[in-house]
Amino acid sequence: MKSFSTNAQKDNCLMPFREISIKSNGDIVLCCYDITGKFILGNIEEISLKSLWNSSKYQDIRKNMLNKHIDNLPITCKGCRIFTNERLIKA
Ligand code: SF4
């Protein structure tokens, strides 16, 4: 199994790099913390998981996370406790 021992693991949230969350209505959200569906990436009936996973939308989120461009991240990430723990802010 491939290890995720990268800077992303050390300083960032790994959710957009390793998993995807699908709500019961088919809406796809960034992670399981978004229980109210504040940031919907798509719907499973409209796009394949593979297409969404490799989409520019998802890639941009990953790049912004790696580059710590917090202002460009989804609203769910800005209010996430991952940030209040300063895992992204401290580099
Ligand atoms: S909301 Fe939090 S846990 Fe979910 S992807 Fe954003 S930073 Fe990670």
C-alpha cells in the first residue's frame, strides 16, 4: 500500500487526497464534516466519481490546500477545526 508520508500529511488535511463523501441524496461533498452539504461538488447521478476525483475543481482544492491559500478554499474548510488547530496556518 502506498504511504502518504508527504508534506500534505504533515501540514494539511488529507481528506481531499484520500476520500470522498456522498450524501444519501447523491450529493458529493468534500468530506464527512460537511454534514449539511454547504459545499457540494456534484451529484453521483450527474458525474462519475472518477471524473469528479480528477476534475479541475477537485485539483484546485488540493492545490489551494497544499499552497495554504486558505481564502480560496471551500467555506467548510475555512470553518473547520483542522484550521483552528493551525495545521494549515503553521508551516
Ligand atoms: S472541511 Fe476540514 S476535514 Fe473537511 S476537507 Fe476541509 S479541512 Fe479537511
